[in-house]
Amino acid sequence: MPIHPGLLRTRRRLFRWLVLVCPLAALLVVAPRAVAIPPDISVTITGVTGLNGWYLSNVTVDWNVVGETSSSGCDTVTLTADTPGTQLTCTADNNGDASSKTVTIKRDTTPPSALATADRPPDANGWYNRPLTIAASGSDATSGLASCTSAVYAGPDTAAAVVAGSCRDVAGNLAPASLVFKYDATAPTLKGVATKPGVRSVDFVWRASGDARVVEIVRTPGRNGAASTVVYRGLGVSYRDTRLKVGRTYRYRVAALDDAGNSTEKIIKVVATGALLRPVPGQRIVADAAPRLMWVPVRRASYYNLQLIRGRKILSVWPMRPSFQLRRSWVYNGRRYRLGPGVYHWYVWPGFGRISDARYGRLLGSSTFVIPR
């Protein structure tokens, strides 16, 4: 190895001075020994960089060595397989003075596995009807899993809702994960629910929206001693419930349900009537609002006889139609009566032919109403 030029010039000057000053000292000067310098090693790494010191592609390691007499492990290398950490070392020597350099290569080109799932099963018939959380989950064999996404879905309603998520590994590879599902949080509409009393029966009518899968009517108390009974289930627009007990109060829940399990319901209370329809048995009536008494018509009846009792008979009339409007006061048998507090019983018989013939059929029915204090 050549001696540094500056050092060589200094030694030459010293030698000339010694020759001039002391020729014998010059004879003692020994020729300088060569100084060895270790090789210089540098490295160039080529590849697509990811996160946290990882590479996302093939990685080429190219060594550059200057001033060596021999070397080992310094050839250019390309890594083509995923690795959590491969060490490469280049060692070089210059006449006994050695140097080395080591690099660690982490390569992960494979995205993690990823799967999106909901936080609960569908609410009804494969549909969700309230907000749900969709979370991605997965794993990664090389660099490890870093994070996965999650999201809450609360609409809009659709038979093909999509929530897109993903998982990322430590190296930065991203894997998508999506979930497709059916979502409907809007209940069907139910309008025009009305009832009409009959003889130990009640008629229902309604209008349900087109997305209603079924209309259901539940009665309480139910049939045959049951606490409640589903008396109707279908897609019609009317229903008649029969075999009711006169004077008993029934609670009906009329509900429209869609495929997703959403429902809209109406609660109706009905007091069962016999042939005497209005007021219903035991109904409480404000005295200032005199009731209209109504009953079912009888075939071929020419008239009816209505009698009103409050302790004793206080009214008897012969209306031609199956109804009669009471007044707040009236005269019967020369005596004036008023609708005062108390329990009123009323009875109706059908009449045939002329009133003077007094040809009556069987008692149509009896009922009561109450004027409270």
C-alpha cells in the first residue's frame, strides 16, 4: 500500500536536514513501513418500501467495495420470497486489515386475510331492521396484523346494502373485506282501521301498505279460555270475529308486519253487543249528550217497540227504523222525565203489520247504559 504523499515529503525533508547537519545520523534513518487501510464497504438496496422498515416487492442488495484484496458475501443478491428478517453480510480484507457490513431485509408482499362480519345475526327473515356494526378481522403470517376497520350501518333501506372494510398488516399491505346484507328499518303503514259491531260479533276493516307481508289480529281474552288468540293472519282488508260474549270487553291488537319484522299496530277495545248495538252494554254517557239507540234491523218488521226502564218504565215509543234518538227530557204518560244520573235498561221488540194490530215478534234484546253523577 503506498505511503500518504504528505507524510512522504515530511520524511524526505528530515532526511536531507540530517545529511547536512550530521551525516552519521542519516545512516541511522530506516526506510518507512507501508501503512495498510481497511476496505470501504457501501450498499445499495432497491425495492418498494412499505411501513416499519418492510419491503413490498423483490429486494436487490448491491454491495460496493473499495480497496480490498479479497471479499466474501459481497455479490449482488435479490430476495424474491417473503421473510420476517434475512441478514446479509459483506466482509472484505486488505492485507490483513478487514471490514464488514450487515443489512437485515424484511420482505412481505402478501396482503393479510380479511373477513367482514356483523355483530349479530339478521333480525328477521334474513333482514336487519335496526343499526348494526360491521367489523373486519383477519391475520397475517409474515409481518403480522396491524389494524382492521369497523363501521356502523343505519340506513338507507335496501335489499343489497354494502359496507366495505379492510385489514392492514404491519408492512402496509391492505386487504379489502365487504359484507352485503338486507336492511329495512321502516315499518309498513296501517290506516283506516275501523270496527262495526254486530250480534255477538265485530267487523274490522283496514288499509295496509304494499310492503306489509301479513296483517295480524290478536284478541284478548282469547278463545277457549286462552289468555289471547291470533284470530286473523293474512293479507285481506277485512275480518269478522264472532261468538263474542255480550257485554264483555275485548282488546284487539291489529298489526301490519313486513319481511324485516317491522310492525305498525293499532289497539282497539270492543264491548261485545247483541242485537242492541249502541250504546254498548254499560256505556257511560254524559247527560247533555243524549244517546241514539241503535239495533239490528229485523226482516219484514214494519216498526219496533222501544221501552226504557229506570226503576220503572219511563218511555215507550214505536219507531219505524232500527234506531231512536233520545232527548234530554220527554213526557210519558203525562209525566216529564229527564236524563238524570242512573242505570238505564232498554228493550226492543219488532212489530209486523199495523201498529194497531200489536203483532210483535220475540224480544230482540236488552241492554243498559249509564248516566254518571
